[in-house]
Amino acid sequence: MKDEGPFVLEWVAYHRSIGVSDFVIVSNDCTDGTDLILDRLDDMGWIRHLPNPTMLGLGDVPIQHTAIAYAQMTKEFRRADWALVIDADEFLNINVGDGTLAALLAEVGDIDAISFNQVVFGSSGVDEFIDMPTLQQFTRRFRFERPMSERFPRMYGIKTLARNDAGLFRRHANHRPIPFARKVSELRWLDGSGAHMPEEFCAKAPRGYRTEAGTHALGYINHYAVRSVESFMIQSFRGDAVSAAVRRDLRYWRQYDRNDVVDATILGNAERAARLHAALMEDAELRELHLRAVEQHRQKLKTGLKNAEVRALYDEILASRALTSG
């Protein structure tokens, strides 16, 4: 995480509410107090917070790759039965039973991995950065049911819940675990529809995949890639965790501001998550850190918009935005 302060508590509360028992969160170069929020959550026993080794300046290694590799050295990760690598703008949306990990694992039985599609949610027409839950604000998404095409190559990314078995997987990467070649034919690997993945997928390690039926009966990852226009502008100051070549510009906005259909399925877990969120906010120190991060974001936007290039991008987005209907 970097500068995700206003969104951290909702993200942690939601995933705890669906049954995540342990969090290993790696942060870098925070300027809005995200690291302080994570430190407090660590002190309270909710998460394990680590600084990203890239801040030592020991080499030109991608920030995200380093974070994932480092997290796998912790006792929490090594002791885990299952592992899922996701980002602060991603929420696991389980579509079976009561929406919990326990219900999901009971449904699928004895398997080794499930690769869920990252379903992109757009801005839902929201311009302003508002301090309220992401899940309630942004309820329109890309129509993943359509046939996969070259026009939308990034709309079918995956994130994988995998058994933390060192005998099967060499390591866990951002999108999926990397299996030992000798184990590929033995893997019981499902997609988000519940269908078995082809052996070719297991062997070649692609980062994207579309379920053959275009369905997500087990679930998917709600990916809030842009949030509001103002939040997107703040993201553009931060840069990308994987590659400096990925720019948060008008092209990126147009690609990820997908508002094809309404999807509020994740709100089925909202009440359970809201109770945990409220409990976190009862901690005076944590509440103060959260409110300070919110104010920091507002100040970042105000300062950033004084820059002519930033202002031009902001005006271009506002001028070009239009919700895609049906």
C-alpha cells in the first residue's frame, strides 16, 4: 500500500468479515499516514505491517514484486493454509452461501486453487472524493459477460486463492501461484465459475483468463481501479506499483471507468463488514489517523490542481466522462 489511508479500514474490515484470519500488509513511501494507520492496526493485533525493502534503495526492483516476496517470509504467511494476494482497491466477492471463505471452501471441496476474475468497477458518475465506503459508492461495473475480445485485454485479469502448499507451488505471485512443473498435471485448479482450469493454464502462468461460460458462480474480485474522478487524480500523483510505464492518464481513465451494468452483490456482506468497521473507528487513535488521511487527500488534490498539467487532465476527464448504459 501507498497513500491508501482513507480506504484502509474498510478494506481490512470487509475481508475480516468474510473470514480472512491474517493480513500481511507491506507499505512504501507513504505521505498521508497510511503507514501510521497500519502500525496502529498492527499494535491492535488486526494485521502484520511491514515496510517495503525497496525504501532502502538497494536496487531497481518493482515495488509490488518485492512486497509479495517479502510477505512470504513472515510467519503469518508460512503458517497459512490458504493465501490470496490482492491490492487495496480489490475486494473478494464470494457468490456462494453466506459470502464467506468458509462457505466457499465447503462448496468447492478438495481443490488447490481458484482463480477469480478481477471485475473492473467504474466511477459510477461520482466526481468528488467523499469519505464513505467504496462498496456503497461504486456499484457499476464492466460487463464481463460479453465475449472476451482484444479490445479489453485488461478486463479479464485474475487473482488466485491458493493452498499454501510448498510441495505444489514454488511461490505466490501477484496474479497466481507458480507451480512446480512436475505437479502441473496433478493440480485441482478452478476458475470463478467452478470449472476446472485447463492444464495449459496451470503450466504457462498467464495473468488473465475468462471463464468459458462467462459466469462467476463462485465469485470474483471487485476491482475499484479508479473510484471517483478526484480519487483518480490523487492516484495519478502516486504512480504505479508495478511499472513506471503505467501512467494514470486520460487513456487509463477511459479504459477503466467501466459503468456498463449495476452490480451490488457485494453489499450482501455490508452489514457484517460495517460492524467491524465501526469497531475500528471506536479506537480514538485510529479514528484520528483516518480523518487525518482524509484531509491529506483533500489537500493533495487542492495542491495538485494548481499544476497546469494536472489541471488539464482533470478537466479532460470531466469533459469526456459519460456513463455507458446497458
